[in-house]
Amino acid sequence: MRCSKCGSDNREGRKFCTSCGTPLVAACPKCGAAIQPDERYCGECGTALGDAAPAAAATRATPIAASAGGERRHLTVLFCDLAGSTEISARLDPEEWRETVAAYHRAAAEAVTRYGGYVAKYLGDGVMAFFGYPEAHDNDAERAARAGLEMLDAISKLGDQPGRPKLAARVGIDSGAVVVGVGAGKEADVFGEAPNIAARVQAAAEPGTVLITDSVHRLVSGLFVIENRGAQALKGVERPVQLYRVVQPSAVRGRLGALAAARALTSFVGRESELRLLCERWELAREGEGQVALIIGEAGIGKSRLIQHFHEQLTAQPNWLEAAAAPFFQNTPFYPIAELLRQLVGRASLPATDVRAARAITSDREAQLEADNNLALLESSLLLAGVKPAEAIPLVAPLLNLPSSAKYPPPPILPEQQRRRLLAMLMEWVLGVARSQPLVIVIEDLHWADASTLEVAQLLGEQGQTAPLLVLFTARPEFHPEWPLRVKRLTP
């Protein structure tokens, strides 16, 4: 099989050119069947290849268009491939295999597009995705890593469906400078090492894992729990490549926290007037006059650093809760609020007895014990704030991803009534905590917050005026609050 890019001959059945790493076999975007460059219709499902759209979830992606001269970009490339696909396809009827591959492509495309990526090609049972083109973000490497983890989870769940085989995938990610331009075909192609290395990294990954290169690790350091897999020799790559496995998102909140976790921050300079203003607001809040401050400034100007330095300057440490909205969770109701609640629950005091360590237990039993322990933590936190668990837990448990409990059944009310009760309960909980000990709540990046979070933010400003509560918000200049407050803008 001749490579269309470098002209090298490759053995039949190869997915990538052994000389340059270019994909050799394209796939039908609907059913995943292999297609040849001169074919206009898929031989398996009849889809018109010129006009075919990929999986439903991927249709939201912006088509690539590049000038003939090419465009230089910093691109993060993700490769995903099914593990053991040859063995699985041999066990299945062709129709069943087609449906399996189509479901896998849909799951992969949904994960990619959820985090702002673009599904560039389907290569049989492989998927290549771009993060940073056509649309670039300031955190494309993080988006790719999150998409890879979600992709693996979604693909593994496909095997839970009746009649479906167990599936596992491998994901490899690399980031670097490329040129996007028109290649041999009519569509844009990517020229550079990143796609080739990402494909090789994917081949080196174990089933069910996400591997990243050192160039990606530098961009996401601190944001994920990482395992060092050492330098490995990859076929077609001159030097050994340092690889890392992405295990899960870390507990670090925000990019400043990730930077601080990875390396020391530079000295804090300037911002004396802003820092003095925050300290004045804190003194008023401690005396029972609740305060709200919104810090507005361009990205990277130092909003998060100002809040961090303010926290360090406090002599009497208050209850401090912080969370941040994120661009890929804009459609997730109460996302930052749920993070604040998890911190509240984590601070609840419970007896030191840990029944899970008392004896060996089965996995199902252990899961039940963990659920019971989380429920006990939630009960304790609510009681300390003066909130009745029977009224609050049925409403707040879904926000914390806690399973339903027969002890606290959901109330038989309409969804809108349930929402109003939830908002009222959240205010009662937060104000109860503040009255027991002065409280600071920080919610960053309100410009990315969902409507429900903004509603809670407004209620905090309105109902927190008579409690020892300081609420700090940060946002970029495009954010316009719907409630009146004194705004402090940061300037260079």
C-alpha cells in the first residue's frame, strides 16, 4: 500500500505509513468501514463519502479550511485506537462489528467535541482529533487530556450494554508546532511531528490508559495526577520520548494552583490598593457586615494571584472555600457550587472510627460503606450549620453525586419547586456556616459560569449582607453582572 504523502510502500493491513506516520486507510464516517481514496460511496452502508457527516456528536465541530500557503499553529493531537480490535471483529458478525465501531466513534466524537476539539479523521477503528485548530484555546492540552480520560470511560461503558463486547481503547497525545495546509487531497492536512508522535505514543499505551509526551506534560503539570512512564523508544522517532500516564484530574483548583504545585511562584509585586481594599472588606465582613467584591481584568493580569496573596496575608484564618467555573462545564448546572459544597462536607467533624479498615470486604460492600460514610459526612456538615438533613439531603445529594438513599427519599414536588427549595437550602447552609465562623467564598471566572451558578452568586450578595461572609468573584471584562455591586477593575 503506497503512502500518499511520502510515496513509501507499506505492507497490506498497515494503518499508518512506517516511514512518515501518515494514515494509510480512511474510514466511512458513518459506519467505520475502510474506504479507498477513489471511492465515492461506502461499500458497507452506502453513505455518500463526499457529503457524509461523522457521528452525530461531531457534527458540531467546525470544518477545517486552510489556505494553500498553510498556517503555522501550536497544535495538540490526540490519537485513539481500539485495543484488540482484530480479535473482536473476528468474533462478531460484520453487521455487529459495524454497529460496534459506529458506537465507539460516537463516544469518541462526543468526548472530543465536549472539550472543544475537532475530529479530523476516522481511520478504521482509530480516531485522530485536533485541539487548537480550527479554534484555539489557552488550555488545549488540558482539554485533550480531559477528553482522553472521558473517551476511555465512555468506551468502556459501551461493553455494559447487552450484546456488546467489552471494549478498551488506548489514547496518545502530543503537542507541538505544525503547519496546516492543503496536502494531496482537497481537505487540509497537518505537517509536523505532532501527529506522527501522537500515533506512536498511542501504540505504546496500555489498554484503558492515556499517555502524553513531555511537551504535553509541561502544559498540564499540576492539573492531573500523573505517572512517570520513563523515556521510551518510539518507532520512526529519532530520540527516546519521555512519556507520562494521565490517571485523573488532580484536586488542584485553577491554573494558578497548578502552577504553584508544579513550581514556585514569583514574588508578589504591586496591587497595594487592591489588596488594601480586600482587607478592608474582610474587616467589615468579620464584624457581621457581609461583603461582595468582583475583580475584573483581562486573562493573565493577576486576578487569581491577588486573591492568593490576600489569603496569605490574613492573620486570623477564616473558613476559606474556593472554586472556579470552566469553559467545558458551562452547560453543567451548579458546577462551581458543587465544588464548594464538597469542600464544606470535607470539613465536617466525624468520629475517627473507620469501619472500612476494620475488616476485608467485597467491592460491592466497600462501595456501600463509602456511600454511607459520605452520607454521614453530609449529615454532620448540615447539622453543624443548623440545617435539617431530612430536608436538605434529598436536594443536595445529586449535586455531590451521592446515590439516592431510602432514608432520605426525594420530595414529591415539581422540578421548579425543587429548584427553589434547593436555592433556599444552599443559602441557609452557607449562612449557617458563616455565623459559626467567618467565611470567605471565592468563585473565579464567572464569565464561564452557568446560569444556576450566577443565580447562587446573586443570592449570596443579596442575603449575605448580615452575616460574617466575604464573597470574592473574578471575571474577564466581557462579564456584566446583573446585580449591583462595587466593581474593582485590574489594569496592567
